[in-house]
Amino acid sequence: MTTAFRSTPSLQADVGGGRISVHGAVKRYGTFEALRGVDLEIESGEFLTLLGPSGSGKTTLLNSIAGFEKLDEGDIKLDDRSLGNLPPHDRNFGMVFQAYALFPHLTVLENVAYPLRVRGLRKAERQARALHYLEVVELVDFRHRLPSELSGGQQQRVSLARAIAYEPKVLLMDEPLGALDRRLRQSLQYSIKALHREISATIICVTHDQDEALSMSDRIAVMNEGRIEQIGLPEDIYQHPRTRFVSSLLGETNFLEVRPVTSSAGITIVEERSSGQRFGVKGDMRGTAQLLSIRPENVLLTQEVQEEGISLAVRIRSRTFLGSSWRYECEIKKGPTIIVTCPVGGATHAEGALVNATFPSSSCAIFDADGRSASTELTEPNKHSSNQGRML
Ligand SMILES: Nc1ncnc2c1ncn2[C@@H]1O[C@H](COP(=O)(O)OP(=O)(O)OP(=O)(O)O)[C@@H](O)[C@H]1O
Ligand SMILES: [Mg+2]
């Protein structure tokens, strides 16, 4: 797939993206609030992904920015100018809809050329541009077909080509790769990234695919029940989730229930509920049950007890070869199973083996009973732990 997007001069006089500001956005359908007060600043030329489960309000927010939905409260601005009730076509944003929304009576080529015709380009130029962007999405050979003669994934690629054909300042995409198979999805992810660098448009992309969000975005906004739960760089969201919801939405996570035992001098000793194994947590933790989360790839499995980090004695219940890694299911006595992934090439462990699962305190997050971040600063636990290295 080609990445040489700028084969033709840009249609936009001032190339570069628009800055989008959303303030206090509320959208109601009857008594149901689909958006419950969303604030969002998207920088010029930024690639922002709205990530969230089904029904969290992603499409509603995107459609409000596009002008297809009218907010009940709040305001949306483009470069400090309120968009108010400006109709969608006057906003001049490129849009890839969740349901492809192609013109059924136009061919693939005519669909992609359509926004260029609306903008008054001559036939030869709009044909050349449309063909170029059909090349980008690998559909030149399908240019004479009607949308009804295409698969869902192909229709989505036509929709993408149509949205980028006139190189808009703001490109809004609702699950643009949702219907594609894995190979095409990955290939188009890289192409969209390359396209973004070329045209420097501001891109807002909706997805519920965490890999897509992590690989394409400058920043990710995680949505939950009509609100933005956390916004930040992909690596920050992944490594420092502020809520249990965010932690479990992005990647696989182990949760351990811990209970504060004693607290003094800013250190709380906590006990892993099922096994009784203990370690220290910086800060004064109160209440009863709390949750500690740790990613599978941050856990080390060893025969010997490690000097540093939090260590739990576990038994390997099963292991699966995944190509570039091994995935172990490890059982804490009378307690939960934790998942550990280890790169291929290191030590392997047999099913049934008794080993130590050790993880650095810095890669854990602690959540309170409401699933909110309680403390992410953990001390070196071995100085405080009891039952250290106890085998099951
Ligand atoms: N026209 C409508 N009338 C009533 N409720 C609606 C309408 N459109 C959306 N909703 C509701 O608003 C909530 C948010 O919908 P939205 O389409 O924004 O979700 P989404 O995050 O895009 O989900 P998905 O990933 O399934 O596309 C959902 O609970 C949905 O049922
Ligand atoms: Mg949606």
C-alpha cells in the first residue's frame, strides 16, 4: 500500500489542522444522558482517539463535533470560533461514518470524487485525486463497482478514501477499520498514520479496539458512560491508569484484593486477601478492600525469591505458547489466578511448578473500593513482607 499521499497539491489554502475545543457537552435522548459534561481540547494536527465500550457515547460526541447532533448544553469551537448550529457541510470536516453511508447509486470512483465535485474541481482533477486515494486504500480495481457489490470492509475503505480525498483540516472517523480483517486493519493503521503526517489534519478517531488506539494516537481519551474518564499519552494511559475501568479496558490486567493491616510513618502494610502474603505501600491507606493491578508482562517468574519487588508464591496451572511469548496462568493458594507473559528465549516453567511471581512496585497501581486510584507509590516490599517466598 502506498504512503506517497501528496502526489497532488493540497486543496486547502492553509494546510494544517484545526483546533477543536469541547466545553461542558451534554446530550440527552429523552431523559437518558448520552454525554454527561464532556470537556476536551484537541490541538491542531493532533491525532486523538476516543476509546470506550459500546454505548459509552463515542459516536454521540463525534457526531456533535461534526454537527449531526445538537448539544443540549455546552459548546464546541473550531480555532476559538463557536460552531453553534453551523450545519455539517459548512464545517468542512472529513467524516468516515460507523455505517459507511456511501451513495448507493454512484460507483466507487464517483463516491470518492463526490466531495471534490461539490468543491468545484474540474472532472480531470477530481478523477485523478479520487484514483490516487483509491490506490491508498487498495481499491483501484473496484472503481466501477456499486457499493452494493462490495464487502463491508471494502465499503469502509471507500468511505475512508472519500473522507480524505479533499484533505480536510479536521477528519472525524467512527470505527474506520472496524469491519476489516486483521491484516488489512494493521496495514491501514500504518497508512492512516502516514497520511496524518502528510496532511497534518486534526484527526479524531473512534474505536473500541485498544491496539488501534495505542498504535495510532497522539493521545487517547477513554470514555465511560458519557464522560471522559482519562485522557493522555497512550503509554501513560496504559502504564498509569487512574481507574480500574481504564486499567481493564487497555490490555490485560491482574487485580489482587489487598487489605490494609497497619499503617505508620506514611507506610501501609497490606495483605493479599487470599494468600495472606504481605508487603508495604507508601501512603496512608484506609478502608477495607482495595485493589492492586499489575500487567502480565511486568511479572517475572523465578525459582528463587528476588531481592527487589513484590513477590508472591504461585503454582503454574497452565501455559500457552503465543509465538513471541509464553502466557502462564498462575494460581495463588486459595486465591485468584494471575496471568503472566514472558518473552520467548528466557527460562520456561512447567505446568504444576511452584515458583515466585515478582513484580516491581513501580509498575503497580492501587485502586480504592470504588475503582479510583488510591496510591501508585509502592515501597520496596520485601522489607515489610511476611510469608515471603512461602511456597504453596
Ligand atoms: N437516537 C438515539 N436515541 C436514544 N438513545 C440513543 C440515540 N443514539 C444513541 N443513543 C444512546 O446513547 C448512548 C451512546 O450511544 P453512542 O452511539 O454514542 O455509543 P458508542 O460509544 O458510539 O457505542 P458503539 O461502540 O456501540 O458504537 C447509548 O446508550 C445509545 O443507546
Ligand atoms: Mg458508535
